[in-house]
Amino acid sequence: MSEGAAGNPTGAMMEAAFAHHGLAWRYVNMEVAAEALGDAVDGSRAMGFRGFNCSMPHKVAVIHHLDELAPSASVIGAVNCVVRDGQRLVGHNTDGEGFVRALRERLEVRGSRIVVLGAGGAARAIGVELSFAGAAEITVVNRDQVRGAALAELIAANTRAEWRPWVGDVFVPPGTDVLVNATSVGLYAPDDRPAVEIASLVNARLVADVVFNPVDTRLLRDAAAVGCETLDGLGMLVHQGAAAIERWVGVSPDRSVMREALASALTT
Ligand code: NDP
């Protein structure tokens, strides 16, 4: 373990799953500088790692060092999970898959109408996977036109999609199944929430947040107060981790054990 990598909640979650299933694998967090990324990937090959996760800022740059991309990672254009297949390193993206799996525990994704706030890395992964999962309509609301329009165009290959500029407070249209905050607003800021017209939140069946620190974001608190169902960011994080473990060791881990370990690591 290197400096800066101690006390990582994701590591605690993954190791809890290994321990629970009696698996003799280890999940070790390492801080890698941008200029050392290629050497780190080569090191993982040399040491026979089964695979690794990578977080920002490496999710795009790592692609250059891999042998192959799985289909959704290729469309999303980012990798958060690498799996060794023989001597080949294959890049996957389990972020959007994690969100969709968490959402499926609450409602039928196929045919749903979804408003995605944001068009950064998390929004891109979520938007693409929702379109693969058969969402009927996805509206991307983002401040930056270039990123917002590009994401809507990418999604439109599979489903009806449009970009809407973020002007003032976002109005959630009647008939919305899911409103998801995929921006970084609220991260480490329990009193902040994305600019949304609060009275219109009742138009969404479920309000989700990708932000997981704090878990109970201001958006989710406000949504619950007007009677919406809510889905916190831990669900996505747990399910993306579970999807990685499935790919690395072929075991479908117990999500409740992972969620408990994650929640406890976040509060200590
Ligand atoms: P990016 O930097 O790639 O994107 C950030 C997005 O937030 C952009 O679309 C940006 O809009 C938007 N944004 C930032 N500030 C504001 C604001 N004040 N008002 C409106 N929009 C704003 O970040 P990521 O996509 O990588 O991460 C976003 C969040 O997702 C983070 O909090 C991260 O922790 C979380 N995350 C959670 C995961 C989970 O498993 N739960 C997994 C991955 C990420 P613009 O383009 O206009 O600048």
C-alpha cells in the first residue's frame, strides 16, 4: 500500500466480500501518478494481478495501455475495471452497469423515461448503460453544451435522447420515472444540491444520486420530503464492485455484506 491509499472505503468493501466468501484474494489500493500509469499497468502484468480498478483521473488514459476493450467501455470511452485474460488486459466499464443494476432492484428500466443531470464521466457511463438496458427516453441536462449534446448524441444511437441546457432550476416533467443526479454537486457538501425546481420533484417516481459521500444528500432528503422514492449512490458503488468481482474471480458476491462494509468505512 502506498501513501494516500490507506483507509479507502472501496477497498474495505471489496475485502469484506472476499472474506465473506472465503476467497484468498486481496484488493490493495495504490496511488498512481499520471506519468507512472503505463509502468503501473506493466507492473500489474508482471505481478500476475487478476485485474484492477482505476478511478479518476486514469479512466480514459488507461485505455492506451490495454490490449482490448469490452463493448460498453468502448462506447463510453472510459475504463474503471481491467480484467486479465491470459496475457491480455481487457478494459471494462462497470460504473453504468452498477447504476443500472441498483436501479433494477427498484423498477423496470426497460421502457422508462429518465432525466440525467450532468454529462461528465459518471453521466456518460449511466446514460450509455441505460440506453443498452432499454430505457425509452433519456434527457440529458447539462450546463456545458458540448459535453451535453455529445452525450445525448451517443445515447441516441440506441434510444430517444436529447440534451437540454441547464437554465435556472431544472423542471422535472410529469411522467418521469427517474431523475438522477450524475453531477458532482453535493459531494462532501451536505447542504448543496443541484439546481432543481423542488415542487417538480413529485413528477419523478424515483430520485437517484450518484454522490455517495454524504450518503443522504440534500437532493435525496428533499426528494423524500415530497414523497419520492430515493436511491443513494452506495447502490451504484456496491454493484460496480460486485460486477468487478464477478469478472475477476467468477463469484457473485453478497451485496448486503459489501454495502455494510462500505457504509461503515465511510462513517469511520
Ligand atoms: P466529471 O467531472 O466528469 O463531471 C462532473 C459533471 O458535473 C459535469 O457534467 C459538470 O457539468 C457537472 N457539474 C459540476 N458542478 C455543477 C454545478 N454546480 N451545476 C451543474 N452541473 C455541475 O465527474 P464524474 O462524472 O466523474 O463524477 C460525478 C460524481 O459522480 C462525483 O461526485 C463522483 O464521486 C460520483 N461517482 C459516483 C460513483 C458511484 O459508484 N456512486 C461512480 C463514479 C462517480 P459541466 O459539464 O457543465 O461542467
